[in-house]
Amino acid sequence: LPAETSIERFVTVGAYSLLRSCTIEPECIIGQHSILMEGSLVETHSILEAGSVVPPGRRIPTGELWAGNPARFVRALTHEETLEIPKLAVAINDLSKEHFSGFLPYSTVYLEVEKLKKSLGITI
């Protein structure tokens, strides 16, 4: 198996998820705390519920909802649900852009210190 993880466009990956040498095709949702093991494949328009574990080599087919540990088929997605997947990805991307400045490598405290030093006339 190739030692690479491939994530296509309009994919939403939840917080604390672990992706190991897997492939995620376009327009998918990976729930938070999910684990995708080596060689696993999530096909287009699929959703993996939060906390799911996809074993090595497992394939999540197009248009299906999977959940559990190990992940198992729950149901087929409706047409309306598949249309909402890319909209969610765009909305999360827009939200991240709004909050980007608050997540600098060392937070924004140093900016406040610089303002304080300037107001007090400290040159150090």
C-alpha cells in the first residue's frame, strides 16, 4: 500500500480524526474522532459517522452512511443529503477564514505585548 493519504475536494474531516494511508474521494464527510486505517477508501458522496473506525483495506461505497467500530453500513443517503455535503465543506471553509487570524503559531498575545510596549514607550 502506498504510504500516502489522499483527500479530494469538498471533504469535511472532523476534529481529532486519524487518517493513515487512506483515500477519500470528493464530497465526503468524515465525523470527528474517526479512524481510517491503511488502504481504506471512502468513495464519493459518503458519510462516516463520528467515532467510526474503518479497518485496513475497507471500502465505503458511494452514497452510503457508515458508523461504528468497526464501521458498518447504516443506510443509503438520500439525494438531498448528498447535495448538502459540498455546501457543508464550503461553509466550514468560510468559517475558518473568519477565525484564521486568531490561530497564529504563538497565539496573538505577542501583538498585545507590542501594543503595550509602544504605548509605554519601551524600546526593548
